[in-house]
Amino acid sequence: MLNDLFIFGVPGKLGGAATKIRDLMRMLFKDYDLSCMVASVGFQKDAEVKRFLDGLGIPCRLRNELPSASDGIALGICELDFFTSGTARRIKESGLKLVWSNEMMWEFKGEAEAVKDGLIDRVLFLSEIQQQAFAKLYEGVDQVIIRNHITPEDFPFVERSNPTFTIGRLSRPDPVKFPTNFPVFYEELGLDDVKFRVQAWNKEMEKKFSWHRFDARWELLPPNKIPAAKFLQSLDLFVYPLGHEFVESWGRVVAEAMLTGCVPIVPAGHQFHNVFRHGEHGFICKTFSDYQDAVLELHDHASLRREMGRKAADYARHDLFDHAKHKQMWIDALTFN
Amino acid sequence: MNTPPTYCYWSVATGPYAEFMARCVASARAAGVFKEFHILTDRSIEGAESYEAFEVEMTDQLYKLIYLKAAISKLNFDYYVWLDADTIFRRSPRNLLACLSRSPIHVPLEVNLTAAITAAKSPHGPVRVDQPQEILYGLSIRQYMELFTSAGVNNPVYWSRSAFWIVRRTAIERVCELALRFRATAKGRCITVDATAGLSYAMQMLCADPCIHEATANTDLWESVDARVGKPGGFHPCGMATGCSAIVHEGSGKQRGGNEKLNEENQHEPIFAN
């Protein structure tokens, strides 16, 4: 008989946590009696969520439908109201072991109190930098680092043949993820004939950069306009400057870009050295001048770009995302003796 | 067909500064500058649109931001060019807005502090920081740089003044927000910085390549020959004073023989020496 695993979170195609839940469910649904626990009926009725869960035979239940006296595992992933809604406490009262993965670099409301009250049996981190950020809060709590997993087949490699050299980025439409100078940053890279593609863009982003005149080189797409893999396949370079108040806990989208053969050019001070080797699969940059050097070098040398893109894809496919190894790590992280 | 962007010059000049401003406008007209000047002042200045200056917060030069947002932005131009009153025109500037590149703001970046510190480490370096303590806002240069980097400046950190700067109308809100946020960040560390530092921060946050905004990259446009910057036999920021700039900031200290009141404004300038 399979163990019960209740995953608190919504699988989706946008954002690091939602895509992680999606991948995790696909990876574990044969090894556990899996349930997807959601906060509202709206999520249960969401056509995309329903189609995905039905395809795997995973029931979608409301949080308050948690069975009592259960001896399984509850895994909470990046649920903003996980603690304030009383969900964590109800899980403990039901007898489940609670494993929690915050996914962000900041503490959620009620998280500290939950730790203090002993509600969390094990905490998961994506990286050392994230673990470090929570070192004090989780002192004495059992903890495991599990880096993100992506199903490589979801992001097929494509040899680039863009008629116009194209750089861009993909993320959720969160203004904090974009540097203050974002449009100037792209435009001053010094590329003459170029296309800038950004997904996702929304009203908030429009407001943040209302001071800039976006010309015909720019394509600003709303969330989910193009499937992530297809969008990334359309880029020659994934140029990813980030806002100074934001720290990537892992940077899933960078690995997704690599899988498609897109060369990543990313900022220093995050976790990207755990995702690829600087100078071999992409570039980690400290200043604008570093970005510019990397972009122009790759723009001017198509063979170097192709070689680096191929190496990035191979490294991600064969070294970063070893399915069997990763699955075992998750099973270990969800096992209590 | 796209119409070229419009701009005007503006300033705030009361009391003795109004005389300087009148001289500035006259030099512009004599040099063939026909752009509009809009001056907040306490008297009529020939050749300029004069507006009565209101009593606003003068501390830490915040009036520059207040007037920009509340008054000047109401004028129908695409860009606004601030001039210190102690400025003269040698000739009409050519393509003034080119110095902005893709950025919505241009403040001439005068000293690359990161490079100066690096050079200071070398025994053969061209520049040494003579007095690294208590130089800028009571901070050493290193502390000053740290303030900028902790507030998000990833590029080399620059020192600049606010004797001449340009802002795009659509960016006024953002520039003021950044300048005031920087001031609040500094205050959180018990450091008081003025609007000049705030504008310097906004400049460095809203550009990508700071080299484009270095004063030396635009020497045909603006330069400062302010005698109070750089000590005798000392380092002049970014090789200033080329003698070929259209707009020249002379510095009121030079004009007024070291008037103490005017010099108070520049007490935060860095001191470099060979």
C-alpha cells in the first residue's frame, strides 16, 4: 500500500513554485497516494489544473477536507497563507508529518510562530543561500536541501535560426524582479539589429517603466501568452538582470532556458553558480560592462554561441536533472523513521 | 514624421543668485541660444520667464525636487535642463539631449570613486585619496560607495554634483522617488544626504552604462571650472576644464571670492590630491 502524500499548493505553468509542484506531482504520483490540497473551489474548477490532475489520477481536495488521524505526509510549498489560515496547525492536529518548503528568500506571515510551536517537522531549502537566509529561524529544525527539478522533455533543445538576433527573459510579472533601469539596460547593450522579447508583462510593469518609450524592437507579452518552452526557444540569449531588492533562491527559469539551448547571462550574487559553470555554459556578471562584453561576444561569434548553447543544454539535461537521483532525494526527504 | 523632443532650461535663483542667473541668461542669448529659460526667482530676469519663488523646504537642496515635481513639470516640454545660477554659455550647445543616450536622466558623473580607490591602492596610480576619512556627508569614500552599492548600484560608483542635469518629463516621478528613497535609506543609517546625492543615485540607477554619462564623455556640452573642486596641485574630477564646453559652471565661490554662505552648499565635495 502506498503512503499518503498531501501536497498543499497549486500546480501550474507560471512561476517557480507552481511549475515545481507540477513536476513534483508527475515524478511522485506512482510512488505515493497523492492528493492536491487547494485553498479554494476556484482552483478545483480551474480547467488547466483539473486537466493536469485528472491526467495523473490525483484528486484535488479543499484544505478542510484533510482526513483526520492520518499517518501520511503533508508537504506545503510556497502557500502564502499556509500559517495564517491555520492550515499548518490542522495538519499537525491530524497526525500528519509536516514538511515545508518556502521557496522564497523571505519569511511568510506566521512562519516564525509555526516554527516556535513545533509545527514543522522538516524544512526544505532550494540552495545554500536560501538555507543561510533562514539559518536563525530554523535553528534546531530538521532540514534538507533539494535543488529544483525540471523534466527536460518539457524544454526540448532547438538549434537557433532567428532572422533577427533576439534577446529576452521570462518570469512572473513581478516588478521587483526587474532592475530599475531595465529597458535602458537592454537598449544600451549595443546591439544594432535586435529584437527584445519579454514575458510576462502586465499593468504593474507598464507603470514601473512608464517613463520609457518602448520602440518597435520590443515585444512585451502578457503572462502565459506563449508556452514557456516555445518562448525560450525563440531567444538567442537569456539576458536576466534582476532588481536589487530581489534574490533568486534558485532560478528555475535559467535552467529551463539552458535546456532549450539558450545561453544564460545572469547577475552575480544569486545561486546561478549552482546552475551552470561561468564561461562554459553562460555568464555570471557583476556590472553592466560584464553583461555587455558577454552579449557582444556571443552576438559577434555565432559558432561560440551555438557551442555554448549546446553545452548548456547538455549540462542541464545530463548533470542538473538526473531524474532517478532526484526522485530518490525527494523520497528520502519525505520519509520519517 | 517624428518631431524632435523639446526642452527648456530652468533654475531657482533668489537673492544674490538672481544676479548670476541674469548673467547666465544674457550669456546664452549672446551665444545664440533661443531655448526658453524658466526661473523661479524674486525679481524679473531679462530673457527668461520669471516666476515668483515660493517659500519651500530649502534644507539639503530639496527645493530642486519640489519645484521640479510641483511646478516645472507643468510646463509643456519633453525634457528639463537644470542650470546652477553660476553658469555661463560660451556657445549654443549642439544636440544637447544626446548625452542622455537611452536614459531618462543625465547628471554629469564627475569622479569614478571605484576607480579612484583602486588606483589609490597602486603605488604607481595616478590618483591617491588624500584624506579618506570624513569627506562626503561625514563618510569616507569607501563608506559613501558602500551606501550606493547597498542601495542597488552594481556598476562602479561615481560622485557627481547637481550644477547641471537633465530629466525627461515622464521620468520626473521616478527620479524624485529614487532620490527621496535614497535619502531615506541614508537616514536609516543616521546619514543625512542632500538632493544632489539623491540625483546622483537616481542617475546611477536609471542608466546602464555610466561611462556614457561621465563628464568627460560630454566635454563639448558642459564642464565645471569651479575653483573649489580639486585642491591646488590636486586632482580635477574626470579631467575637467577642457575649455571647449558650450556650458560652463563657474562656481559661485570663484565669483564671489569665497562667500561663506554660498560655499556651505558644497561642503560635501570630495578632496583628492596627487
